[in-house]
Amino acid sequence: MKPSITIIGLGAGELDQLPVGLYKKLLGEEKVYIRTADHPIIAELEQEGVVFHAFDSLYEKHDRFEEVYRETAETLMQKAREEGAVTFAVPGHPMVAETTVQLLLRQPEIPVQVAGGQSFLDAVFTALEIDPNDGFQLLDGTALYPPDIAVTQHVLISQVFDSASAGEVKLSLMERYPDDYPVTVVTAAGSEAESLVTVPLFELDRAVSVSNLTAVYVQPIERESILYREFQTLREVIATLRGPDGCPWDRKQTHESLKRYAVEEVYELLEAIDEQDDDHIAEELGDVLLQVMLHAQIGEDNGYFDIQDVIEHVTEKMIRRHPHVFGNTAAADAEEVLANWEEIKKSEKQNGSRKSLVDGIPASLPALHYAWKLQKKAAKAGFDWTEDGPVWAKVEEELNEWKQDLQENRMEAAAGELGDVLFAVVNAARHHGMDPEEALRQTNRKFSSRFRHIEMRLQEQNLNVEDQNLEQLDVYWEEAKKIERREGSE
């Protein structure tokens, strides 16, 4: 007899729910292989003379389900070669949440026939009284990926068979739902032992017992405040603001009119980072994201691009520029990563419009940062000092020229020399791995903090800053410095 495998679904409940045709086929078999004997129908069929050979021992043998399913499939194929036609039975329907069945269907050697059976989904839908046509997701609890969860749909999670797997499912769901969101544990749906228990999400792994007949149901999110966490909600809000019945201000904005807001929001984010205030950072990141979403919506309204195009561009770029992560290129350290990055950027721009090595620096950058990037690009071409001596000599040279022009009252020339001084200082900072823009920002914050201290101390005495001489103000300035040193050492 030629080898073949017939797969039968045992359904989700007792014997009286099994289709007559499948029942007769099972009675006519000398031996039936089953994935697990832990199913309410098995004992009833054994009483009627059906002999089963279960693969439950493989669950103890292997640490991973993938290994269990692979060995089960391989064993069934070997039995088919030895015995000819074999019958394999699985809980529910063979085509629903049965990895072993999929492995058998994908192998080209032995013909496989699926004889059907009732899916546990039918019993679950009936037990929960839900209509999957409203939007439904079936997910594997052993491979649950939070971003894949459609929180606005009915979500059913299979393969929740013990407290450990329930704990993993709980942690994954908590990334998308509130900790106290109601979840329903459905056990033995469609049988006399059917049980539905609803608990807060945080109690999923300890409030109820689970088994291989258990599934977890999560109802669709309807509260708007919860949906505020969803990217699609943000996208719909921006589209509404820009829509016919939206906000007049948002509707009139263009890429050009929003330019200054993008710059402002980035600087507010930098301030939050400097404050080391996580809540403020999250808020300012949201404002930066708002700018991205507005520009993307303008692009979509004009028919040129949308947010998906933006995401595609940056995702493709990150993969392309990180071959040491997503490809076969090696990178031993951060410096080598940067070198690879620059080489990839250079190859990307070879067919572009750039004619100079110093092209491509945004003209709107702050002057210090622009100078730093300009010098960095020139240095990569070899136009740079290799020792500190000439760097500091250049700073002193430019400083002396600036002083001389000031002393001789050549103010226009002095302004140009001031630029040379700053450029030379930026170069010195770059040689020592310092960001001059960030350094000046820190000094600005420090000056502001010390001056506020002066104002506070004078207010305590009902005095005005404008009425004090420099010596009096300097006393409180030095006091502020001492406080900074004391707090820095704590």
C-alpha cells in the first residue's frame, strides 16, 4: 500500500458533536495516531474500541514546541512508509492552530488528506456570543508579538496551556492594554466542562487555572483614552485636523510655514533632555512627532507622499546603512560603524547633485554646528592638522587679529575676525571630540542658573538687580558657583 496520511479533526467538545462521517472513519481504523490524549472525546472513543497512539511523551522530551511538532511529523511520515495509510487526529480542526499539520502539508514526499472536523473557534464564538465578522484575530500565545495585536478587534489567543505561558501572554498584552483591562479565560468551549472566567489582565496567570483546552479572549478597545496610545489614532486625528471640517489653522499650513515650528520643537526636546526629565522628554518627543505627522499629512493631501512612505524610507535606509547588523559586513567598534556609514552615504550620493565634498550640510543649522560639520567633512579629505600645536596656534593668531582690529576701531574687519576666532575654537573643540554647540548650550544654562540665583538672593532682601554694583552682584555669583560645586559632589 502506498504511504499516505489522513488528518482528522476531533472537534472541541464531546463525542456527540463529532460529524457522523468522521466518527465512522475512526471506528474503522485499527490504530489512530493523536497529537495529545488530553481531549474530552478520547475516553469515549476508547470505550467504543478505538486504539490511540499519542505523542504526549514528546512534550516531556523536548523544551521547545517546534521540536515536538517536527518530531511528530517525522514520526508520522516514517509510520506511513512502514504501514502505508495512517490516520492522525488532532483537537479542533486540522487547519486551525496545528503546526504539525502545516509541516505535513508542506512536505512533498507523502500525500496528505485533511478530513475536516469542527474548529474550537465555532464553540468559542458561541460561548462568548461574539461575531467574528466585526473584526477578529487569532494569535499564538507562544509567539505573541505585541505590535501585531489589533486592539480594536476581537482577539483570541490560543496555546495558553499553563501558568508560565499565561504569564508570558499577560506581559505581552500589557504592552497594548491597561493592566486592569478585562480578559476572559475560555476553557473546554463547546463541552459540558465549558468555563468562562473574566479577570483583570494583571491576574491572568494566577487567578484561574489553564490547560491545553484554554484560550484567552480580549474584547475590542472602545474607550478613546486607551486608543490614544495607538499610532493609527494619531494619524486619524491629524487627518481630521487637516480635513474639510478640521481646524482652520492646521488646514492652511504648508511645509514652508511649519519650518520654524520644527526647529523650535527640536530645541525644546534638547532642553528636556538637558533637564533629564523623562516625562518632559516624552512630551517633547510627541511634539516633534506631531511635526513629522503634519508634514506627512500635507504630503498625502497633495498626493505626493504619506506617512507610510516616510516610514519606508527611514526603515530601508537604516537596514541599508547597517550591513553589520542586517548583512554580512563586520564592524568591530563604533568607529568602524561610522566609517562604514560614511562610505555607504558616499556611494548613495555618487549619482546625486552634490559636486563638492562639503555639500550636503543643511544651511539652516546653527553656525557653530555648521562649522563643526564643515570642518569634519574637510578633515575626511585630509585637510586637517594631525597635531594639537598648529590648532592652538591658529586660535591665538585669530584672537590677536581680532584684538588688533578692535583696538584700531576697524569694526567691520573685527566682525570678520570674530568669525575666524569662533571657527578656530570650533576646530580645537572638534580635535578633542567636543561638540561646541552643546558646550555653549551648557554654559548658557549655567549662566542663566547663576543669574537667577543672584535675583533670588536680592529679592529676599527686597533689592533690585539694577540698583547693585558689580562687586555686590559678584558676591552672589560666587555663592551660586559654590552651590553648584557642592551639589555636584553629592
